[in-house]
Amino acid sequence: MSSTLFLVSTPIGNYGDITLRALETLKSVDFIICEEFSLGNRLLRYYGFEKPLEALNEHNEERDAEMAIARIRDGADAALISDAGTPVFADPGAKLVHLALKEGVKIVPIPGASSVLAALVVSDFDINSFHYAGFLPRKKEERRKKLSELTGVREVCAIMEAPYRFKPLVEDCIAAFGGARRAMVAIDLTMPTEHILRGSLDEIYRKFNDAPFKAEFVLVVDAPGRS
């Protein structure tokens, strides 16, 4: 009787970027699993429909994932969405997917927007292979330790971070990679305020000081030895 769990990618900012298949899926499922009710409801209101929502985030995933899977196992179709972009990738949902597979639930990915890929393709770096570093530790000592490990990576590195930690992140990147290392910052991708900063890490740091921003961003650091 088990039904299906759809992993549905949603826009990373611009609501016009949702796919037709994602909309069709969200409209057809019995319920939607989201990170936050407010953002989930806002998304659905924009597209003009309603669905029952269940919240699943870092605070309750261990407890509530089993209840969601029980509903799916009993015959309901469900869609997992994140606040933005592709669910599970740097977002809650891994526990849900693990339980779904364990219980024999069918999982279907519905691909769509990704801030990491969008940033990489405009970086002008060699991205035939790259290293996804994700979100670095919040504590400075741990973050610097992780960046020190990344100095051994010979590929382009994509790094995620919260807007208000941009300046300390770039400072630590300069300490780890050197100020001359080429980099690119993609800010507010897909939005009217979208902006791309290119140059050395030193140059990007100076540009930030001239016009500090508080927006979503992806930092892409070029591989060592490339000019």
C-alpha cells in the first residue's frame, strides 16, 4: 500500500524559476513536508493553491520523520521541500530519506534550482570537477581548521555561509588561501538585486567593505595555481 515521497526542488529566490513538473507534483500530493510553515504557505499562496503542511527541520526531524513516513507507507503521496532550492542538499531531510528507503517507500527526485550550480556556471573557473565544502563551522577556530584542510584541495571550492558571516569568512579564506587567490561571490542569485563580485580574495574583501551587503551568497574559490 506504500506510496511515494517526492523530493521537490523549489526556487532559490525568484518564484518564476519553479518547473512545471514541480508545480504538478505539489498540486497532486496529499501533503507537503516543509522546513517552516510560514515559508511553505507563502510559496503555495504565490502559486494559488493550498495543501496540508507538516514541518520537518533540524529541531524535530529525528522525532517527526517517522510519523511522515508512516503516513506515506499507509498510502499517502508526500512532497518534501526546503526553504529554497533542492531539499536534503545542505537542508533537512536525510533522516526522512533514510527511513523511506528502509520502509520500502518509493522516492522520486524532482530537480530544479540550485544556488551552488548557478554560482559555479558563472564563475569562469574550470568546473569539470569541483569540491563542495558546504556550510563551514560557525566558530572561528573550527572554521579556520576546515579551511586549512581545504588548502589541500586541487579543485574549485564552493562554500556556503550565512549573510552576516560573509566578512569573517573572507578574512579566514585570505588567511588560508592567500589574498591573491581568485574567487567569485554570487549574491542574491535570481533576484533583481543579483550581483556578482569577481577578483582576488583581497579585492573581494575590499569591495565588501566599500558596499557591505546582507544577502544570500555563494563563495567560489578557484583552484590553486590558476591565473
